[in-house]
Amino acid sequence: MTQSLFINFVLNPILRQGNIMPVLQGKTSILFILSTVLITAGSYIINDYFDANKDLMNRPDSVIIGKIIHRHWAIACHSVLSALGVFIGFYLDFTTSTLLLGLINFGCTFLLFLYSISLKKTPLAGNVLISLLTAWTIYSCTWCNTAYILKEATRIDMAKITRMTLMYGGFAFILSLIREAIKDMEDIDIDRKVNYRTMPIVWGNNASRIFVLVWMSVMGALLGSLFFYLLMSKRWIPASYCLIFVILPFVKIVKGFLQAKSPDKYLLVRSQIKWVMLTGILSMTLSQF
């Protein structure tokens, strides 16, 4: 949904205003989004594969791999889905003007595998990686049009493309980083039992809370700046949406996090962040107002 809305409501309208035919439209757009979905699905499977013992302690009723699906089949599904996602990337490279999408998809698959077997057990590295890949969901859409954007720079509002891409990608990165850090705080007891060395275990819970609050402050400042920019531009509909569905819920999240001390409270805050991510994604439909 993120890529579909960004392509159809943000990126492609800007390109068409410069009489540029977007790369990602029709079948090409569907294949591009499908490649992302396949790689993501494969990464979830391999992550659950390596998290099986931890999940049996943490949420035994929701465990699938090893109980419902044999572990060998899980590996096979991961391999097939990831390979298809990479193959589609190479196919688009050969049939359109996309650049290095196949290699990038392969790199994302490898990094997600590395995350599952190692990086998620270390402080901060896994959190940053997942946040970067979340942002790449946005950046990859613009990347696929790079050849046209550079070639037709004088006909395209490059400033707007850059601004919108960085804004949505930046918000995705920060919210994901906050959410991943809170998840580590929520799972600290289970992570200790399986010998993970996540941020709250290595740095301590107080340092992790400060880390989250710093990034919440950055996010709040960016949202406030965006809101005043929309007001100055007299874009009343996006400004109202931003205030009601993004800023006010985010303030509630900050308040909830300041009061959170237990795994259940951290889980509640993390769930609320997902809703803000959703409302942020849906704001793309208002980008032309």
C-alpha cells in the first residue's frame, strides 16, 4: 500500500506534470510492488525460523514454524519467495529503464537474512537496518525513475520529488527506529533468556528510553515544521489532516511512552505507532491538495 500510494499519488503526478512517462505504471508498477512483497514475506519467514525458540517462550500459541509448518518447508518458502523477488528486479532492469534493481533486491534479501541470524541480537545495528529498509520502501520508487529524472531534469519539479521522497522516507525511518527500540524494551526479559544483546540489555533501560525520547523529539520537530509549512502555504486540508490524524496521535504516543514501565504498556505504545504509520501513509492521497 505504501508503494502504491506513493507511486500513484505523489511520484507519478509530478512526473506527468513535466510530460514524462513514469517508469512505474501498469504492469511494471505491479511487478515492482510484488517484488517488494515477496522479499518482505521471505524475510518474515526466515526471521520466524530463527526466532522459533524465542517465540515458543514468548507467544507459544502463535508459533507456526515447527508446529504447523515443517522447518524444511519454511526454508524452502523463504528461498522461493526471495528468489522470485530478486528475479523480478532483474527482469525490470532488462525490460525498463530501472537501474540495478535486481542487485539491490538481492542486497536487501541478504541484509534481511543477516538481520535474522545475527544483527537483531546486537545493540542498535538491527534496529537501524530495519529502519533503513523501511525507508527504502519509499526511496526505491524514486530510484526506479532516476534515469528519466536526471535526463529530463529541466522539465521536472525535482525539488518537489526530492522533498516528498525525503519527507516520507525520513518519517518512515524515524518511526520504524522508535518502534524497533520500544520492541526491544518490551522483549527484554525474553531476549536475556536467549542471550540476545539488544540495546536495553547492553546500554540499560534508562539509556534506551533516552534514545527513544530523542528520536521522538526529532519526529515532533519535523511534524511541527511540516504543519506550519502547510499553514504558510494555505494548504488547509493537508494541514488539518496532519494535525488531527498524525500530530495529535503522536503526542498521545509520547505521553504513553513516558508513562510506560511494563511490557504490556510498551506493546500498547508500539501498536499506536503502527496506526500513526498508517495515517502517515494515507496522507499521500492529499499530496496534490
